[in-house]
Amino acid sequence: MTALVQKLNSRHYNMLHAYVTEGLSNKEMSNRFDLNEGYIPTIKNSPAWKKEETALQDYLGPQKYKR
């Protein structure tokens, strides 16, 4: 079973911002943030990521994000 991310760190928040505002793919995020591409879905499927992603999208408004 894959371990879930319980709390986002600063790198995760940077990834989240890039994902929401720039529409980066998993491959682009893994290259930019020097992570294994297979680990990206684990982060993105965590409840902490989903909560922060929704909050960021609500904060930015519907015209400001690409996802």
C-alpha cells in the first residue's frame, strides 16, 4: 500500500502552485522539482493536497488557474 502524505511541505506547496497556475503535467513537475514521476500521484491524491488545491483554486478564482 502506498503511504499517503499527511502534511504538505514547502516543496509540495511550490508544486501545488505550479500545478494550479501553470498546468504542469506530472512529468514536468518531476523534472522541475527533482522528484520521481511515480511519486507525484501519491502527493496529488493525498487529502492534504486536495484540500489545499481546492483552497488555492477558490482563492485565485476560476479565470486564474489552468486545471
